[in-house]
Amino acid sequence: MAHNGVLFLDELPEFKREVLEVMRQPLEDREVTISRAKFTITYPSSFMLVASMNPSPGGYFNDPDAPVATNPVEMQRYLSKISGPLLDRIDIHIEVTPVPFEKLSDTRKAESSSEIRARVTRARTIQTERFQEYNHIHYNAQLSSKLIRMYCVLDEVSLQLLKTAMERLNLSARAYDRILKVARTIADLDASERIQSQHIAEAIQYRSLDREGWLG
């Protein structure tokens, strides 16, 4: 795994579970440790994990009109190939639904890639300036739990929103920290000095696969 690289895994559940579990340490610590009989060595491994998967073995999820039916037992067996602790370490979960014809034929101009890039660049500049006093921190994803409490302060409305989500979705402490870091980034993209309730609400939506029982 390359330092500061991107690791893209297509069809995530098709990988052996023990192979995926090996990624938990480098995703958490940004280091990978190799142990042999006579030595142990640690390498830097700060990479971005991007993964994709079908929502079920047949490619359809809870679709009554699906041409390929998958029963709940098969569905759960397929989804359970991805462990909760691994999902915990993935910041953003996005469900991509089929695009209806009306959207495909829509002639309205969407935001261009160059405009999105400019917005992302501005957000990265904000983060670089925010963490300029730290040698090894350049963006929000690198924040420790201690620094999260310093830079991801919530107002009462946002705090209550997050508390409710934690209880209803049965989220872990690790997911809590990641929601705060994602919300801080959403706020930066919005050029907002403080995290607002809408930023927290959006970040919570990106934890959909954390909920207890994916079929629930």
C-alpha cells in the first residue's frame, strides 16, 4: 500500500474477509506493521480507501421489480462479509440508486468538475492554515480524538442531533469521531467557521451502513 496513495477495491465483498480485516490497522493508525520470526518493522501507510460493491449478490436491494430475487438470508450472508469494525473505519458510505430516465435526459447544466475542484481546493487551504502549527497534521482526517474536541465544537442543536443518531443507529465511539471530522470538512466546503446542524445532519447520512443489521 503506497504512502499517500489511493487504494480502490471493486466488488468489496468478493475479497476474502481475512484480507479485508488486515486493513483495519493501517486505516486506523496510518501505519502497517509486518512481523516475522526475527524482526518486526513498521512502514508508513497513509492511503485513501475507496471501495464499491453491489448491494446484494444479484445486484438489487429490496427492489420488488428486480429481475433477480435474493432472499433475506442470502442477502445477510453477502453483506456480512464486510465487518462492522471495517465499516467503522470508512468515513463516508454512499448508496448509489439507479438514475431515472428523466435525470439522464435533463438538459440543465450541473456543477462542473473545475468548479468542484476549486471548492475542494479552498477547503484544503482552510485546513492547511488551521493546522499550520502541527508538523504531521494537514487535513481533518488526521485529527486525533483530543484535537477533534478542539476543532469540532458543536452547538446544542447539533449535539442533540448527533446524540439521537448515535442512539438510533447504534453507532460506535469511532463512528462518532468520524462523523465530527466529516462534518468539519463539510463546513469547510461551505466556508463556515463553525459546524452547523445541517453539516452534522449530512455527515450522519454518510454512516448508513453502520446501523445494526443492514436489512433493518
